[in-house]
Amino acid sequence: MESTATARGEQEYAIRPFAAGDESRFLDLYETVWGHGRTSEWFDWRFRANPAADRVRMILAERDRTLVGAEAVLPYRLRVGDETVSALQPVDWIVHPDHRGAGLATRMTESRIGRDGDAALYFNFPTPALRPLLSKFGWRTVSRPTTYYRVQDPAAVAARRGDGRTTRIAGRLLAPLVHGYLDYRDWQAATPDDVAVERLDGVPAATLAALYSRAVPDRIHVVRDEPYIDWRFSNPNWDCRTYLARRDGRLVGGLVTCSDTVDGVTTTRLADALPLVGGSDDVFAAVVAAVVADTPRAAVLTATADPIPAEVLADFGFLADDTAPLSRLVTRSTHVTRPLPSSESGEGWRLGGVEIDDAENWSLSPSDQDIA
């Protein structure tokens, strides 16, 4: 059922769920808002192929049959202890520039919450502009996860940021110093002689699911079964590789990297590392060393220190975004959550006996965030 309301004088908007025929209109709006397009193949992967999805879960705003706003969610399965629940991650909050200020984000969120009673909670990583809206609807901040960056081409990064001619020139001048620093870090980083790293194009979902099942965290985390892993790394915009670490022939660790190129700048994400708990520092060092050796042309590598130890990332020249100079150059992500149905206190804010707004109770990797 559609809902309508009048805003900005005579402008009437309808808020409704996604329906057949809306895909191309959403993609047009997406390109208008974000400045780069997405394909139907990407849309099918993101919203239809997800093994936890039974439909495209999206709320739309339109005026005079023109699509002017959208808010979608991606379904996930979260596990904590012995309990597994359905959860939703809000994504792709977009409003056409000509229709901002009409309260559409608020109305779409109200509609979204009213339709999502089949899930236990929301969790997501909103932009700074969205955080006040989510706070109004009861989302709480869990943490500000630290992201680590290995900047290998400062000139390319500066050019993409659009920081002006002076910054780009400074980036080019800094390049020899950066390369020298990274070469030194790579040379001095300790890696084990008894760990063999196998490189694979693509992602062996069954192998990684088995590695996950050996050491399942007690904390809240996304379930990594074979269908989920197969879907998560099938993004048509990514080039994914897998690094499998073996000691004495036994599989002891794995790492998935995802690379994409936007405006000529390639970013490689250390998207998912296994095991999620109980991994060995030297095993993670071996796979990170292999990734660094394979990606000299990536402008930047990104990672988080869960489960890869921060010390291992630092050994290979990764810098944290909560320390200078990156703290002045990048926007840190924020992890927020909200139970469904809404509850101000009591069990609504608990899952498996733990508080959902306590960062110590979560284990999240870059692949669990909204990277698309």
C-alpha cells in the first residue's frame, strides 16, 4: 500500500516498497546521486542473489511517478554463541538533489522500520550526514572501527580526492619517500619459513566455510557458510583473490582480497581473513606479505585489525585512520545498531545474552560492511 503526504507546498510524495519495473529507475537515480553508474548485473548480485534474501527489500519515494528517493536493506544471518538470527543492514540511502529537505529520508525510514519485523536487529555503517537521522530513530553507536591504509601511490590518491594542484604535486614529490618507507617495512617484516601460501583467482567458498567452522567466535558475527561466501565475493565490479596458508600441509589460515578501480585508482581491500578467532600472528603475516608482493600497482590497500593483528599490519606499513596524518584526510566509519522491534531497554538490546551496543561483543570484517 502506498502512503502519500504533502511537503514543500504542492509537492506530493508517495512512499512505497520496491515493485517490478523499478530496477532501471533506481539505477538512474543512483547514478544521479553518486556520479557513477551501476549495472543490472550489479543490482541482481546485490539485491536478488543474496542467499538470505527472499525479495528486493527497498523503500522508494516518488513524485508524479518520478523516482526521487530510495532506501534498501541487505539481509544477513548473525550468530552469537549458539543463537543465530536474521539481521538487516541498511544501504544505499539516496535522495535526488532537487528533493532534499522534504523529509523523505525520515519517511522512508519510518516505512522501512514498519516493514522489517521479521528481523532481530539493524546494523550498519552510516555516513556522518545520516547519523543524526538514525539517532532520532533509536540507533546507538557501537564503535568507530579503525581502518588501516597502506598508501602506495599518494599522487593517485590525492588526484582522486580532488584536493587541488598543490596537493597532487605534493603527492608526486612524496612518492619516492613513501616507496622507500614501504620497501623498508616489507624488508624488515618477519614472516615464517614454514608457512606456504597458495594463491587462487576467485574464492573457494567451501574451503573457507570449512575454515570458519573450525573456530566460530562467541561474539556477534556474520555467519560464513558456503552460500554466503559465494555470494559476498561475486560482486561483478570486484577482482577477488584468495590466499590460503598451510603449515605442514594443514590449512591454517585464509585471506580474501577484493580490488576495484574507480577513476583510474585501484583499491585492494583485505576483505576477509580466517580464522576469525584463534589465528596465529605469523600465519597472518605470511598471507599479508603475499598480498603486498602481488599488488604493487594498487594505489592503496585497506584492512581492519580483526582478526588480523594491528601489529602485523603496522609491520607492513599500514597506518591507522585514527592517527595523524590519516585522521586529517579520511572519514572514519561508525558502527551503529538498533533492535527490532524497538526497545529502549531490556532484552531488546541483548542478543544471545550480550549487549548489542557494546563493541566488545562484535566481530566484524571489512566484508561485513557496506562495500559494493
